[in-house]
Amino acid sequence: MTETASYDPRFFAKIAAVEEKHFWFYARSRIITCIARQVVSGLRPGYRFVEAGCGTGMVLREMVRVCEQGNVSGIDVFPEAVAFAEKTALCPVVVGDLNEPTIVGEADVVGTFDVLEHLADDRAVLRGINRILKPGGTLILTVPAHMSLWSYFDVASRHYRRYTATQLEQVLRDSEFEVEYVTEFMMGLFPILWLVRRASGRGREIGREDAVVKAGNELTIVPVVNELLKLILRWESAAIRRRWRLPIGTSLLAVARKT
């Protein structure tokens, strides 16, 4: 996995500057946190949680808070991300490749959030994550949903794909995971994003640098709109805590167990 293929490290500083307040990161963090709290609640003290592809460390910091009886660490292929994550999460973070993990059979839980879509061979990466987990260990995973939402943002982010629930379940099963729960989320955002993507074009024809500029604009926080979207998305974490399957959304969440 090469840096140029999987992500543009210029985005780390931009994301770190806004993710605590930006509605999308805020809503995703709430959902990941409520699921992670469920997953770790039955584990014995001293369990190990690893975030694979931890980026700038905002979610990792929340995992440190949620996993107060466990040990939390992060892995990312980018040194730039590790530098941010160490300062943000205040836990061990190492540079590492998910295709060739150095931690084998040690984690009770692995979280990987919006990572698979950046990688050409998602099954190979999932098999690498499988090796990190202990037998019976749990994977918590998020990915973007629906190729109909493909746009310049996916081009700028160097995505290979967006998933349907069926596709995600199949990839997990092919990688020796038993799927426990899959749902779409960001339901309130779907109609807005669908209309915006239709108005701006699908994005496959746009050059990468132009796409980076346009995508960077989406990271700008517009105060009133930002708070309104937070409110629209806020209820979803309660639904997902009950393991409801939301009918539509711009992202997918999965919980799976190593078979």
C-alpha cells in the first residue's frame, strides 16, 4: 500500500482543524462511540482496542475515554497522521501497514473507520485486520455508501469505491468474519448530498487537484448550517444503540466477529 495510492496527506491538517466541530465528524463519532461502548462492555479489564488507520486521532481519543478499563492504541500508514494522533489521543500510536500488521492475535477489538474505501484490495486489508484480532475478537467498521453519491470528494479522497450493505457483508464474509450487524447511517444527510452531487456532477471527469480544492471547501464550517445538520443527525446514535437498521444513509456501519 503506497501513500500516493491511498490518501492525500495534505488533508490531515485540514481535518484536524475542523473535525471537533464539523457536523459529519461529530455525528460519526457519536455513532462509533455508542457501538464501541456496547462491544467492550462485556470484556474483562485489560482488553486491547486497536484503531487501524487512526488518522488524526479524534475517534481514537474517544476510544481512550470509552475503553477506560482497556488498553487503546492506534496504527496508521502515514507518519503525518501518527504525529497528529499522538497529540490528540494521548495513547500509543505507531506507523504500520494493515497488509502486514506487526501486532498479531493481540487485539480484542479493532476499529477501522473510513479506511477500506481508500485501498485497492479491501479483502487483503481485512485479512490483515483479522490477523490482529484474537479468536472471537470484534471488528467495528465504517465505510461510505452508494456509488450513486460518487463525486469530486471521492476523487480528492482517493477512494476506490463506495459500498452497498450487501457488498460490505460479502467482503467481510470473504475475509473470515461473521457479520453481526450492518446498517446505513447519516440518513438525514442522504437527500441533501444526493441533490448536491447531482447538481455538481458525478466527479469522475474532474482532475484530482481541482477535486482537492472543491473537497476542501466542504470542510469549511458554516455555523448555522453546521448546527442544524448536527441536530438532524443526532437521533441516529440512539437508533443504532438499539441495533436498528436504518433504511438509507451516506455511510455504512458494520460489527463483525473473527470466525
